[in-house]
Amino acid sequence: MNYRDRLSPWCIILLLPQMQRSVVGRFRKRNDAEAHLQALKRLNPTLQYEIIFDPIDPPTEEVEPFEDRAIMQPETNLHPGYFLE
């Protein structure tokens, strides 16, 4: 998905048969999507439209697991009443 689509996460979708959907428009603000949805419903009252939030995450790199056992061990030299408050 291109950069322009990432800037507009609010989508109006047209609900189609067999659990399919088609994106009708993308908007930066939910209010803009709601106003456009009202106009679409007035023009085509028999069709079903919905507003969804569709954030696009950039691809992430694989992170190797952290294997430092010294840091993962709990502190043993804490005061005995440290957690009692």
C-alpha cells in the first residue's frame, strides 16, 4: 500500500455478497468519512456501507530473542520488605 493510503486510515467500504467488501473511499478524519457516508446512503439507500479504521503498519524486521540470562534473573539482594507496601 502506498504512502498516500497510510495517511488516510478511515475507510468507507461497500459490503458485497459472500463476505466480500470493496473500499469506496479513504479519509484522514472520521468526521469526513461519516459525512461522505451520509451522502452515499442518500444516493444509494439499498446498498450497505460501513466505516472501518484500517491502519497500515510498515513491514517490521524480525527481532532475535534476547538471551542474556544475567539480566533476566530476579534480584536476590533486595530488602525483605521491599515489595510489602
